[in-house]
Amino acid sequence: MKEYKIQLIPLKLNHLSTLAKWRNKDRIKNTMFNDNKITLFTTIMWHISNIRNANSQYFIIQDIDDNNLIGLIGLTNINFYNKTSELDIYIGEDNYLHKGLASDAFLQLKDYAKINLGLNRIKAYLFANNTIAFRFYNKLGFRVEGTLRNEILKNSEFKDIQIMAYKL
């Protein structure tokens, strides 16, 4: 059994100011499909919406050694009939990048998705030119399923979206 360096804890109200701070970092904001500035208020409204929606589950990634909150991972658009969902993930704290912690978080989440939710597949949507995300997902075992051309308007330019999927 693999020993993880992180744990996943359910996203709570007291995490939201940290989440808003992370979400406004350029390296994270540039990978998101939304160009809007994220405020604490919009983060709270987003969280309330997710609480009411049984089709999304989010977790904070916490370092086990120092208990620091380091990122976010979640399943969205959970379709219990088709047993699919989409993945959201990022490491918000710069000094925790490139340490395999996002991979650890996904490995824990995929087990949760299969065992607790009965899911069969997890999809990831990313900008087609996001080579860092592509390598990350590919390393985890995600496979390319297709490209949506000119799908998202970002910074006044239409961008292609790559779809990748992981079979649980």
C-alpha cells in the first residue's frame, strides 16, 4: 500500500480565502476557462452552489508533515448514471510544486471516486497548448479523447480544448 505525503480534506468555508488567493495567481488563472477576477464573495457563492449540488465534491490537499494547505482537487459534473465526472486540480502553494503531491492527490481521489462513488471514468479538460497539464495527466494514465476547436474565449482569443480521460 502506498504511503501518501498528503491527505484530502473536504473543502470548508474556512478554506475559501486561501482558495481565492490561489485562484488569482497568474499560473493558475491562466489555465482556467474563466477570465474573471475571483473575490472572496464569488468564492463563497461558488462554494454554496457546490454544497447544494450533489454533482460536485471538492477537497483541500493538505501536506501531512506540516499540515499546510497546498492545493485543491475535485470531481465536478458527476454523472451517477453514466458513472463519469470531470477533474479539477491545482497546487496553490508554489513551494509544493514538482514534488509529486498532485499525483498523490489524484491517486487518493481516484480510489475515492471508484470505491465511494462507483465511478468508471474521470475526464480532464485542458487548453490544448497546456503542455504541463498534458504531461501531468498523461503520466497518470489519462489518454487523449479529442479536441474541441475554438471552444473557449480566453483573453479575447478562442482557444482549443483537449479532452483526456482516465478509466478507473
